[in-house]
Amino acid sequence: MNNSVHSSIRSVRSQIRHGRPYWLFIFGCAMVLALLGITYTHSRMNAEVMAMAEINQKRIDRLDQLWVLLVDAEASALSFLLMRNDVYLEPYRSTAARLEPLMASMNFDIPPGSDDHADLQALKRLVEAKFQYLGEMLSQGKAPVALSEEHGELGKQLMDQIRVRLAILKARREKAHQDLENMYLARADKIQYVGYALGIASLLLIVGLFVVQQRQVALRARIQELLKTENSRLEAKVSARTLELTNLASNLTTAQEEERQHIARELHDEMGSALTAAKMDAGWLRRSLGGQLADDVQERLLRLIENIGSTITLTRRLVDDLQPPLLKGLGLVEALRSLGQQFEIDLPIEMSFPDRELNLNAEQSLALFRVAQESLNNIRKYAKASQVWLSLSEEAGEVCLSIRDNGVGFDTQDIELHGHGIAGMKHRAQMFNGKLLLSSSPGQGTRIKVHLPMIQSMYSGKD
């Protein structure tokens, strides 16, 4: 990656890192806590208002209940005086029994020290005076019409005063209830405004998060575009370098074969001729001098002739390895057969070849022969095998060369530790759009299989 692209990507990543919305996260957490606090406050305020409203309503109901009891007691007493029947006196008696706990509850509602306590005490005195008046009226046993005008006015005054006190207390209780409702409404308005503010803040938070997210997406897209551009540039560069190395390897392979041919010609023409002439001269000397030479000299001449013959044989073998004559003269099948027969001197080998020569050009035939030659040499040196299989076949328009052994094998994950022989074989296959398959594992032997497309050349392959 060049410096400018690397600097751009580093700059964009720095913008992403510095543009992370930590403050938005903190702001969002604060708003959530505020919403929870408002919800809790509102629910608690509702509960308090409802409880206070219920208490005030009970207090008002007790005031109304006191008035009802007084009215019932007075009506019961008057009915008894008119009808002279104890049945009509029962409400008066029950009222007297219920009056004491009711006044105790009212005394609890309005404790000492409150603003209404004096009014409550005055009301209690009026109620006591009313019941005392009713008691005296019942004890005298006189009907209202027979009562004096003074007593009649007293009873009415007591009821009026009781009504006024009850109205005052009830009005104050209702005012307290109304004040509570007003306070609740005021607090609800404040909470409502806070809710509006939080809603607007939430909207702003969402907009802010959207803007930050879009910015992050744009920055990441920019990084992706920079990486894509740089990857394309690197892929093009790698492809160019790969093509360059492939061409270089092909040129080296071609140069190697040409050098082999040149050395083979030199060995065959120059060195072979010189060795043959030397052998002929040594033989002529031995025959010409005959018995003139001592036995030890004749023995040395004979040993010289044998050494020259061995050197000629070695030279021929080297020439054959450098430039297989059978490959050029008889084709790939016979060249592989001869290679296998030479290998069979050292190890058992099973060979399988087609009955006819395959339609391959000279370059393809040479590539397959070199792969087989390299594989058998590796087996001889490293495999420690007891059996080898060599085969050549035609499969679906491809020629397939297979070399297999039952040797020690090796780990293909560490293939780079086994030298450049396998890499060279792979390259020879790739030169003709072929492929080399290698399978091996420790203790399981090795198998090399080469597939080459059959491209018929304008030459017969037997030039």
C-alpha cells in the first residue's frame, strides 16, 4: 500500500475514532434516567393525590353523616312524642350510639393545633347541647306544639348553628381538596413541560445519532473505496509480477533445455568422438606392439581401453539423460518405458502405457518426460519405497501421467522444505495450461498426477 493511500486511510480512521458519539450516549442515558424519574414522580404523585382525595372525601362524608344523624335523631324524637310508640324512638337511640365514634373520627381528622380545631370543638358543644335538648324534650314527654316558644326557638337555633359549623368545616375541607387538585394540576403542567422538553431532546438525539451514523457510514464507505482501489492496484501489480515470474521461469526452463541440448551435442560430437578415437588408438597400439611390450604394460593398455569404454558408456548415458533420444525418435510412450526399465534396476516398478502414441507436441512430451524423470529420481533418493507405479493414459481429452510409490511420504504443508523440484514440475504443467496434483502423508507414500490438455501440433512428435 503506497504512502498516500495509507495516510488517507489512517486519516479517515482517525476521523471515525474521534467522531464516535460518546456525548450522545451520555445524553441518551441522562434522558432515560430523566424519563424514569418523571414517570416515577408522576405515578407517586398520582397515588398521593388519590390517597389525599380519598381522605378528604371521607372527612367531608363524616360531616354529612353527622348532619344526617342529627336530623334522624330529631325526627325520631318528634315522631315518638307524636305517636307515643317506642318503635319511632329506635333511630334516636342508634344515633346516640353512633355519635361517639363518629366524633372521635372527626377529632382525629382535625387534631389539636389545626386551624379547624376550634370550630370542631364548638361543633361538639353544639351537638351535645342539641342532644341534651332532645333528651330533656323526651324526658318531659311533651309534643313540640306543647313546648314553650322559647324551647322551640332554642332547638331551631342549635340546628342552625350546627348547620353553619358543618358548612364552614365542609367548605374548608372542599377548599383543601380543591387546593390539592390545583397543586396536582400545577405539578402535572410542569411535568408535562418537562416531558415536552425531553421529547424534543429525544428528537434531537435521534437526529444527531442519524447524522453521526450517516457520517460513520460515509467514512467507512470511503475506507472501503480506498481499500478497493488499493487492492485493485495491488492485484494488478501482483498479476504483472506473477506473469513476469512465469515468463522468467518459462524462459529459464527453455534455456535449461537448450543448454542441455547444447551440452548433449558437445558430449556426443566432441567428447564422444575424442573418446572413440582414443579407444581405437589404444587398441591399435596394443595390437601393433603385440609381444614387444611387457606384460604389465599390456595389462595397463588393456585397463586403459576398458576405462575409455566405460567413459564412452557414461558419456552416452549422460547424453541420453540430457536429451533423451527415444523421446525424439520413438515418442513419449517408448521414452517412458525405457526410463522405467532403467529405474527397474534399482526398484520394482509396474508400468501401464497406451498401445499407441498420444497426440502431443514435442514440448508437451518433453515436459511430461521431465516430470516422470524428476519423480523417479526423488523416489530413488528419498522415498525408501518397495514398489513404484508409473502410468500414462488419456482421460476426457487430457493426457494423464501418474507416478506413485509406497514410501515414507511427507507432509504437504511443509512442501517448501523439499526443495524446488516439485515447484519446477508444477511450472512445467502450468506452461501448457495443465495442473499437477500432489497427495502425500507421512507413512502413506506419495502420488503425483499431471493432467495436460492434448494440443495436437503441426509436428508428429517423431522428428
